[in-house]
Amino acid sequence: MEKRATIKDVAAAAGVGVATVSRVLSGGSASPHTRERVLAVAAQLDYRPSALGRNLRQRRTGGMGLLVPDLTDTFYGQLAEGVLACARSAGEPVVLGSTGDDPEQESELIGMLLEQSVDRVIAVPTGDSDTWTPAIRAGMTVVFADRLPAQAVQENRGTVAVDDLMLLDGLSPTQQTRPLDVPAVVADDRAGIRTAVRYLRGLGHKRIAFLGGPGHDRRVAAFREAVGSPVDEELVVSGTGSRDSAYAAASGLFQSRPDLSAVVAGGNVLGEAAVLAARELDLRVPRDVSLVMYDDVPWAELCSPPLTVIAQPGRDMGYRAAELVLRAGSRKPRSVILPTELIIRGSCGPHR
Amino acid sequence: MEKRATIKDVAAAAGVGVATVSRVLSGGSASPHTRERVLAVAAQLDYRPSALGRNLRQRRTGGMGLLVPDLTDTFYGQLAEGVLACARSAGEPVVLGSTGDDPEQESELIGMLLEQSVDRVIAVPTGDSDTWTPAIRAGMTVVFADRLPAQAVQENRGTVAVDDLMLLDGLSPTQQTRPLDVPAVVADDRAGIRTAVRYLRGLGHKRIAFLGGPGHDRRVAAFREAVGSPVDEELVVSGTGSRDSAYAAASGLFQSRPDLSAVVAGGNVLGEAAVLAARELDLRVPRDVSLVMYDDVPWAELCSPPLTVIAQPGRDMGYRAAELVLRAGSRKPRSVILPTELIIRGSCGPHR
DNA sequence: TTGAAAGCGCTAACAG
DNA sequence: CTGTTAGCGCTTTCAA
């Protein structure tokens, strides 16, 4: 940067000590006269306190890190906008990283944040809890959004636990030693999926498939639960996150099981793939196959027929997560579960 | 953050001075023996140099800022992914801001970046060149992406000039005193729009409308040029950036000018609005109205009919911009113009 | 080749 | 209420 006025310049110009300037600018006590004077000089010099000095002094960078799998996925775009909105109103910077749903990249990004001393992070986790334990141990305040890290292999060291969320999923907390207690902001996947499956059932569908992607474990679990056993395992397939892989999964599913009559796509990328694959195979929606997609994205309405979706509040999710990570330290944050809503449009029809 | 090993710890443990450690870690000269020893100790202590100390010392934060209008717009998601990819390979952090296409928010974000001493910024500008001049004067290296700031009212102070791009648009550089010379990475809007208009003309369309949004000045200009005078001004309308406003603009256009037979949407949000508005008004695409949309986004193919688009390489644009901003300083970066491509799908038909 | 020392701009004790 | 001072972790002269 070019030469900018420092706190010293202001102090000198105002004829006071640097500490006084610092106090005035951070709302500390000062005589009205001094305060006014300092403020005037600061304004006149166009002084802007350098975050560099402050950060070093406080051994921490302000703001927060944000790790998402892919900004090309509209849902994460919404989530990011929520985080940014909250950060902006708090005047805090956001350091962004895109993991590509790759645990290795995620680790590298965590390392980068550590190096930057960004000690507050909102993450859509990709790796398992072992990826996160070290960072949390190192003092990072993290809030998970949209999903939770897969449970790592149990060890007798503590694991990342996400309190009541596990119960929500009907998973038992297993034997955890000193859980790390990471708060999370997620949608009520279980209810969302259950509602969708019931809806399809109500339409007469028996063979319902689930098309999942990375991080959809909770949704898959909810799906299994909703359809009840025995689960036809061939009807539960997953892509790896890329659009190509999602397409391949969808296409493979339709071809291997022409008897299925409905599909629940675990995310908008998978929904997109399902629509494309169905069209390619000349399957009509909803005549030949009904489709429910997780995520309400603007283009869901553009499809013909418009897609019936399980909407989750992406922006809110980001905003709430940012709030949590900022408030952490004062009160201990509790996880948040946001409601989903089945929005019925035109992509589901009665089973024929 | 928790207590992490500092350079001092490493120095002590290795029995050398801190300067030596610093040198070794930044690839300076050191005896093989010393180097090996330091490296070993550093690894053993899991030492990670703190960016805080370095930044303060160098009076600049590494990495780069990224300012986009809206991450919910898939195109900017692609752009951001490109920037992140380049930054990642350079190991640099990215500080993100979303301007909402609001010059005021943009200014605030610039201020935030200045405060953070982020001196390299990639921006999809919203404000005019006066918004940017101060930042650039303050020593910020900026690279514009996707669009250029509107020319501010001429003064005899220098203005932000974007060298050859203005010529590309057929604008004369007017009388500029010491242009600030900000490099930019943009798509060849002029060619893209021209190709689209010619294509529609070839289909027999005479009344072609342009549906623009914020920052589409160059596209509007290209459109005017392509249709040739006299331009029917009622056929050139703009939204303000929100989806609602885009919808209103599209709907208003269709209603006020039922005689139009083709629309060029200046961006994917406007294309979305056009599809929605057309459907609402019972206009069939492409029977009643042909549509070409700027931006190729995954869902363009999902529409029925699939949308004919002017594709621009969003990801490349981000990547190139990041490269430019990182290389700036060594060689003086030149602007880059990326090619567009008309991808013909199904949303245009012959004029009836 | 190496080490000692001087800060970068700021905040937080600690005196006055 | 205010000023002085001591660093935060690092890079970078400057000597040795």
C-alpha cells in the first residue's frame, strides 16, 4: 500500500498520545474535548486504522473463513450470500475457499486459514471429523453449515460431535469421549425427505429412487428411514459431486432400473442431472418418472414442467451460521435446524 | 488462536538466530547443515509462519480481494471459482465481498479491503470510475472483470481508462489526462451481441428487443450498433439487478410491445426473467418470441426448449483476472478480451 | 553464512 | 483521564 496515516500521525497532529487515539477510536473513555479533537484530526487526515497492526497485536485476524464445496452450485451461492450479508453488517471480512468437495483441498484451505490466523470458520464440511479435530483443538471456532462431517473412525480421543443433531437423525452418539461440540446450522433433512417420500407414496409410487451426492449422508439415511425396510439398494445411488458424475449416476440409475417410477434428487446438481438424463433417455417427467429435487433454485421454476422441490433456506442458513460464529465466545452456541418446505410444482404425477 | 510455535521457538530449538530461520524458510542462503537442521526442527514443532507478522512487517496483506455483484448469479459463481482456482494454486487467500450491484456497498467494501491492507483486487465494478480512482491512487492494484466502471464525469484529473477496450467498443478515449490504466478481463460483448443479432436477423426478425441489467452498458451499446439506427428505444429496457426488477422489466416489455418477435437478454438473470414473463403472458418460445440469453449456465439446457445462448467463459475470466492481479508489478498487465460463442439450441425460431 | 536489533501499526498494562 | 511503554511475529538491514 501507499503511505497512509498511522495512529502516530494522528496522535502527533492532535497533540495527544497514541493510546488516547486508540481509545477514542475504539470507544474507550476520553474527555469530550479530547475525543472531539482526535476525531477531527483523524477525519482530516483520512485516517483508517490498519487491521494489520491490530491483528498482530491481538494475535488473531478478525472476520471469518468460509469453506464451500462449489460456488457454481446455486445453493452454495445462496449460502455464501447469507454469510456475506451478516459479515457485512458486522463490518467483518470473509476469506473464501472452495473445496470442490475434496477433503484434501479442504485440509489445505484449513491450513491456509490457520496461517492467516482466521480463527472463525463457517464450513460445509467435506472431510470427516478427523479433518476438523486438529483445527478445533488449535482454537478455531467452527460452525458447520448444510451438513456435518462424517463420523471418523472412533478412537478414544474425543470426536467432533454435533449434539442434538445426531439424535435428530436417529443415530446414537456412540461412545464419545469429550465431544468437541461443534455447532451447526442445517436444514431439517429428515423431515424434508420424509415429506417428499410420503408425497410420492401418496401419488402411488412404490419404487422410489434416491440420487445422492457428497455430503448427502443424512439425506440418504432419512430416505432409507422414510421408505422403510427392506430398502432396495439399487435404488440408492450417488455421484461424486461433479456434474458429469451426477449425470452418469442419474443415467445409470434410469437405465438399470427402468421399473422405478419416482426419483428424489438430493441436491440441485443432481436434480439437474436427473432432468437431463431423463430427457436423453426419452423419459417424460412426470409421465414416465416423477422427480422431487432438494433445493429450491430459481431455475427450478423454469423447467417444464416446473420442478417440485424440497426448499431449504440457503441464505438464512448462511446468515445464521455467521451469527453463530460471531457470537461464539459470549454464549455458547447451540445448533440450529431450519425448516424445509415441499413446494409442489409440476414434476410429480400419479404412478401409472 | 491457541499458542502456536513462533519463529523464536524454532530458532531456540535449533540453536540458531531467528533471522536464520526466516531465511531458510523463505528460501534464502544458508549452509546445507543449518538449513537441514532448521527444517527438521520446524517440522517437528509443526511450525507455521504467521501471516500476521509477515503482513505487518511488509505493510501489506497477501492474497487478493474479490468483489462481485451477486453470488446467486451463476455466472459470478463461475467467475469466483476461476479466481479461487488461481489463488489456490498460488497459495493465496481471497477476501470476498458481494456488492449487490450497489455502488455504496461497493465503496464500503473497498474501504474494508483498504483497512485490511488487501492491495490487490479483482472487481466486477458497479460504481463509476470515480469510485475506483481513490483506491487506485492509494496504491491498490485492481483488475476489472466482466465489465468496466462507467466513465465518470470528465474532470481534468485523470480518469480510469481501460486502454484498448474503449476502442473495441468504438468509443473514443475522449480527453484523458494521465489515464490510470486499469487492466480488465472481459468477454467480447460486441462480437457476441453482434453475432446474436445477426442470427436473429437471419431468422427474419425485425423487432428485436434488448433486456439489460446493471453493468450491461457495453452490451447495450453493442446491441444498438448491431441493430443499426434508428434504434427503437422502447425495445431497449433495463432492470436494476434484482430478480424482481428483471421480471418486471421483461413483463413490461412484452406487454408494451406485443409486436416484438425476439429478445436478447443481457445476462442469465434477465434470461430467466424473460422465460418466466413469457410463460406468464402465454407467449410461446420460440413460436411467439425468440430468445437469446447472454451467459451459458447449466440450467439453460434444462429449459424447454433449451435456451440459445451467447456463452462467455466465466471461469476463465476469473482465472485470468487473478493471474493478472498477481503478476501485476512484474510486467505491466494488458487487458484481455475473451471470445464468446453463440450456442444454438432451441429458443429461437423463424419470424412468423 | 550468520545473529542481533530495529521496527511495521496497533492495543493493553501501568503509571502519572 | 491521559501518556509511556512493551511487545504481537516477522523480515531485513547491518555487522560480525
